[in-house]
Amino acid sequence: MKNKPIVSVIITKPETIFEDVRTILKSSYFNSEIKKEFDTILKINTSWQHYYPACSTTPWQLESIIKYLLSEKYNNIISAHNGTVVVDPHEGAINNKLTPVEKKYNIQSVFLDSPQVKWVDYTPKNKFIVLDKIFPKGIQIPDLFFNKNIIHLPTMKTHVFTGITGAMKNAFGGLLNYNRHWTHSVIHETLVDLLMIQKEIHPGIFSITDGTFAGDGPGPRAMRWHQKNMLLASSDQVAIDAVAAKIMGFDPMEIKFIRMANDLGLGVGEINNIQIEGEDISKLNWKFSKNENTFASFGQKLIYWGPLKKLENVLLRSQIAPWAFWASNIYHNLYWRNLVGKPRIKKAMKTSWGKLFKSY
């Protein structure tokens, strides 16, 4: 295969994180993809308004890319925070210590749930797979995103609905508004549609995936964290997710959204057709699990793909839908976080990355 996409992989540590990010950006030809004549959006991943290792964009991940962009004379850098029906991004920016980084470098911070953000009708240049069926009246995306570079800042983790979550899934929280949960039953197809949109509206797309802490199990929140000290970078959103999947222990082409995007030519999901720079990952297998559920996700799957499918519109798209949001909040924020999450966070804070987190 000609012109294999490059995914750069490096093992890092807190003492060298900034220089290591510079190294993987250079080796993955960042400056060729992200042109200086365009504004650049840093798409934050906020999977939870509370801090939990591997769950959301890390402060060192954000600071590293900001420092690089400023050193390379990029102008008009904007960080964009997504909100959901179950996650408060304003609280998340503070608890995940992203706000101090933005203030330190005087970076414009935009919350996509803000009334100041204009959402506009979008007509795709290519035919959607599913979004036109889920939203027959059309979709809206942030006007802010048009004609700007975008750099995704996901973490390496598994996910109860998509197997893994990374660069492609990170667009889910930016390009679709609060009714995005309507797409969960066709989430893989949705992620492919969103990648198509990105290729139509962004002059440059890039991702830096943080695996300093990596999440295993029923992600994106109720996971077991592992200190893995790893960073990935690429301009190919399919390829970087494929490499992350391979490292975590999965066949990338068995993950539906990766296979679909590969088959449609939106990126490369076949490991043998990806040029991997830096670390040798050929023997890596973290043996992560992507088939676990929380109590909340088990119930959701009954609605999306199980015996309650016929009730999906009533349960999740009608006036009674808030029951699901309350159920998720009660489970994750009250039960799991207090009884399971906090003891795990306490242990994480004793690691080198935990100590760095506390320093922000």
C-alpha cells in the first residue's frame, strides 16, 4: 500500500512529557497536516465532570499541545468543551484541571453547551449512513467548527457501546448536540458519519491520544485504571484508533466503526497498512476487556439492542426520557464514584502521574 498513514507511539514520563509530545508530533508530520493559516480547535474529551484516571483529557496532554503550538507560532488557539445530558463540562474543566492550563496560556475556552455558541444546519456533501434517518429534519453542528483545524485529545480506554473510544468517538461530543444519545443504537455508523463531516469542514485533523493512564472495563467512566505511560499521535483518525485497539488487545478490524471507516476509505484500520513510528508495538497486548457492563449500560443495551427496543422512542425520546439521565447520574455519581471510584483515585494519586495531576 502506498503512502501508509503514520501513527507515532512513545513511552513517556512526567519529567519528559512536553519534549515527548514534541517528538511524536514531529515524527507524525503534524505541521504538514495542521496549517498555520487556519485557527485551531483543541477538542477536549470530557467523559465525566469528576476526575477519574483515563476518563478525560489530562492537563499535561492539553498543556503539551498548547506549548507546542505556541512555540511553532500557531495563532488563534481555541479549546472546545462538550456537554452532555449527564456531564457538566464547566465542572469537568475545573475538576480535570484543564481550566488552570487554559488560563496560564491565555487560551480561549468555549463550552459547546453555551448559548453563545451558534449551531447551524448542515447539509453533507456525501450521503450519510444513518444521521439523516435519526434526524430526518436535518442536523446542526457548531458554526465555530467550520474552516478550522481540529486536534482531538482523547484517552486510551474501552467503552460499553463502542468497544474502545478514542479519536473518532471524540467528535461525537463536538459535532452533535444534546440529542446525540438518540444515535446510540447505531453508534458505529454515527461515528463514521461524523468522520465524514469532519473531512468536509476541517482543513486539518489530528489526534494526540493519552495513555499515561489507560482505562480497562466498562468505560468511559467505571473503569480500572492502569499506568501505561504511553502517547499516540496521528493525522489519520482511523489509524490511531486501530493502533490503540491493537495495543489494548483487540483486533481493530473487529471493531465495527474502525472496519466501516476503513472500508469507506476514510482512513486505515488494518495494522499492516499503518506505518508505526517509535515504539515497537508488535508484541504489545494489554489484555483489556471491552465486553463488560455497568448496571446502567446493561439497561441501556436492553433498550438499544434487546427486548425493550420497541420502547426506545418512548423511554429515551419522549418527555419521560429524563428518567434515564437521573438513573445514570445516581449510579455513576452517587454509587460507583463513592464506593468504587474514590478508593481507586486515591491509589492513582500516589503514582508519578497522580503527583503531576495534583501539581496543576
